[in-house]
Amino acid sequence: VTVSPATILNVRYGFARFFWSRNTRSYGFNQRELGLPESLVQQFAEPLFPVVNVEGFSGMGGGSVLRTGQDTQSILASLTHLRGKHNIKFGGDYRIRRLNLINLNQGGGVYAFNRAMTRGPDPNVFTENAGVGYASLLLGTPSSGNVNIVAGNSLQQFYYAGYLQDDIRVTSRLTLNLGVRY
């Protein structure tokens, strides 16, 4: 905006956004198909296949979800004034940065099956070599289980800066630039 023949006002606004979503291959899995109760499945933040660890066998499943959204808004304003050999400019820079992040590991739960529940007619009597972890899996009797429930993070940062500079034309071949920024 031309304020006068020797003064110019410049105001700029900028908006930048970055969004990234990384879902595991098991994303969208309905754990009701495994026979888990509705009351449990409703508490999961994301629909993921669980991690299943069976004693004596390799584990299977699991996954993570990563989502991040980053926004930056900026307003930059400057006023330039020409006066004789001076080109005086002052202005400010104001920015808001926002980061929203969710990083959910093993959000479908972790279930472990050992041979404790298949050791014989009385699972409370210890027998060292009896039982099979896979049999406990087939019976649906896990030895432990947990579910990560993670709240997302939201961060906000403000950035302020101001400056004043003077370009002084000392001679036709020499210009002195002086300024300060805070």
C-alpha cells in the first residue's frame, strides 16, 4: 500500500500446513471378530489387530498409528520510508505454530498366552513340563494383557520479532546498512 510518494506499507499473511498419517497394515481391523467383548473394543482409540504372544511360538500382530498435523500462520508487516540518502524500514514478524500429534503403539492391545492354564486337571498345581501356550490361546485364556491408551499432544508456540534498519547511501558506490532485530 502506497501511503505517500516516499512511504510504502507492506503487510503479508502466510499459512503453511503439513499433515502426515501413517497407519499400520492392520488398521481397520474389527476385534469383535476375535470374540472380544463390545465393552472392551469400544475403548480402543484405533481399530488395530492386537499383538498376540504365545509361549513357545513367535508373536504376531500389532501395529501403530502416527498422525501429525503442523500449522504455521505468519503476519509480516513493514513500513519503508525514503528520506534523502536514507531508506528507513521497520516492521514486525508474528507467527503461531501449532503441532498436533498422536503416536499410538500397540493400540490394539497386547495379549500373552502361556501354558499355565493347560497344565493339567488342576492349573493351580505346578507341573514343570505340562501345558502348551497354543492350547491356552485356543481356549481363550490369556495369562496377561494390556492396552495402550494414548492421548494426543497439542503444542502451540508464539514467535514475535521486530526490526529497524537504515540503508544510508554514503556515495554512489557505497551504501551502509545498519539495523537491529529483536
